[in-house]
Amino acid sequence: MITVNVDLGERSYPIRIGADLIARTELFAPHIAGAAVTIVTNETVEPLYGEALRAALAPLGKQVSTVVLPDGESFKHWETLNRIFDTLLGAKADRKTTLIALGGGVVGDMTGFAAACYMRGVPFIQVPTTLLSQVDSSVGGKTGINHPLGKNMIGAFHQPQAVIADIGTLRTLPERELAAGIAEVIKTAAIADGAFFEWLEANIAALNGRDPDALAHAVKRSCEVKASVVAADEREGGLRAILNFGHTFGHAIEAGLGYGEWLHGEAVGCGMVMAADLSARLGYLDEAVRKRLVALIGAARLPSRAPALSDTRYIELMKVDKKAEAGAIKFVLLKALGQTLVTDVPEDALRATLAACV
């Protein structure tokens, strides 16, 4: 087992990375202070890992309830969130009740948001079961739900007590979900670590093939990078915005097609191609580096052509973005591997990128 720590003073917490961690009672025990636990999972993950988690919790003698949500990004909204609150209120959950998010990024985001809101804040633990959630969404305390006009625009910062990333769960991950997770790994390398990017170029086949050592290294390095960024800028006042490389385009793709048509990681993969095109078009990024990034995204079996929405629609959607200021769209662009900038861009360059990538 590998441990990466997120250093946030009294809100610091460990990220545990390894195989078959869901079964280890001792990893959960220090983070559950109250008498009750509510597991939040979904219809896909519950039959695979729900019983194993409940068995791990059994020796602690806690009152355990389970909420099983529908699976998919299209259900990341108020109605689904209220199912968690219904269960908590029905069980008369108190402030010491601990929520456990067992699933991918949608489950983690909604469980974290429910934990932030219920009685104005209860503890929760992340048990991410997808590669994307293990390397990105489970770490950093960003929680929320989608709105038809914007992705993740309603939410809260609420840090977990711990993240328990069991890479054994990746054995049951569908191929599209695996590729979607690799997209966030590529993003991490592109924005923060040129050597890690080179490692990915050399080991992409091993990741595609679910090699356990390659997966463990990818999760570890991605979590190290995100932990350092979050420790420096917990509430996205500046530095943390670099983690959104590819996301301004990607979120527009997701909202424009309808949530769930493309997986989040697929949209981010394509969004990185678009952001790299814009970076090179504006003279920030060397063309050779742009080609390397596009090649790696292709090798990860991610889409590199954006869906055919109109320029006007893309721009309208991108204006509903957390980085937008006074109606101006802010983009995370690359200057080199490991070097970024956040800036607005001329509209003619943006339209040229949209024309080239759609």
C-alpha cells in the first residue's frame, strides 16, 4: 500500500493506494467517529463491492445503511441528491454520521456535496472505484451536481476524512471508463510533470492493458501532483485552475451533447486536443509538443475530434464556466510540458480552433 498525504492543516487526510483495500477494516476505523455510517453507491457498483465494504465495516459495530443511486452523469442532479438526504433524515442521522462514497466521480461528487450540506457538514470518506475518480475527482474536496446550463456549477468545497483507492476495482472497469481515467492522468502529466508525460508515452500500452504496477504508479503520481496543488490553493483562487486544462472545452462538449453522452474523461481528452491547438495557434506551444500530446491521447483510445456543435453554441456554453470573469472565457493553455498559463483569448483564434477540431 502507498500513502499520499494531502496537507491542509487540521483538514489534512491520507490517500491510500493499493489492491484489495476495501476489505481492510483498519483503514476505515480511524475515520469513523460516530455510531452510524451511510454508504452511497450506485446500481453498477453495489453488486460488485457493496457487500465487501459492509463486511469490512462490520467489526466496527456501526449502524450501516446503504443508498443505491442510478448510475451515470445524467443523474447528477437535485432529484438524485435528495435520495441521499431522504435516507439520512429517515435514519435520523446526526452530525457524527459518516458518509462513504463507493463509486466513481458522480457518486463521489454527490456524496461529498450531501455531506457538506447535511446538518451543515458531516464527515465522509471517498472509496473511488474508477480510474478517473482515483486520480482526480476523489481528491481535493470539490463536490457538486450539474445544472442543465453548466457542469458542476452548484456545489461546495468539503474535504474527505480519507481516500481509499483500491486499484483492484479497476479490474471490473469497462474499457471506456478506463480510457476516461487515463485522460485525467495525461492531463496531470501535461500540466505538471514532463518526466511523467514521457513515462506515459513509454507505458501507455501497459495502462491500457491494466498492468497493476503501471496503474499504481499512475494513480500515485497523479495524486501527488493534485495533493500539492490543492495544498497550495484549496479553493481555486489561482493555481488550482491549472487542473482544468482541457475542461473548458470538455465541459462544453458534455453540456452541449447532454450529460452522459460522452464520459467526462472522453470530453476532457478531446478538450486537451482543442486546448493544445489553441495554445499552438497563439504561439505558446511548440508544434512538436502539440503533436506528442495528440498522439498520446490517441494511444489512450480517446476521441480527438469534437462533436459538431456550432461555434456560437460552444462559445455560449464556455461562458458558463467557473473560470469565466465578467463574461470573458478563461482558458488553461500550455506553454510547454509542465508549464501552463490561464488567460483569455482572441475570439478569432478560438473560432479557428473550433473549426480545426470539430
